[in-house]
Amino acid sequence: MIMYSTPWCGYCQRLKAQFGREGIAFEEVDIEQDPAAAAMVEQVNGGNQTVPTIVFADGTAMTNPSLAQVKEKLSSL
């Protein structure tokens, strides 16, 4: 699972902390440092660089999901 984020995003910080408490492994990509990642986030979010955007192993994505939504999705993979 990949989390696309920015260093200043409060929602990203919260979700990362929740993942840490729950032991959920993820890779983090800073879209401000990776233009290709920023373009992918824009594609998923109708042209907006909305973070956090989570991309799962099956290729599906969620934008600013709750911890419960992520856990539900992970349990179905």
C-alpha cells in the first residue's frame, strides 16, 4: 500500500500515526518531491493534488480515507 502525501498535510500525519498504532505497513511518497506521483494523484482525484491518497495492491485508490475504511479494504485483498 502506498500513501501519497505532503509533509505539511495534517490529515496525512494523522493517518500515518493511526497506521503506526495499528501496525499497518505502508510506503510513503511525497508528491512535492515526485512529479510523477503528483500527476498520478491528480489523475485519481479529478485534477486535484488531494492527499492523503492511498493506492492499494489491487490498484484501487482512496482519497483521505478513515482508518476504518483502510482496514476494511485491506481485509478484502
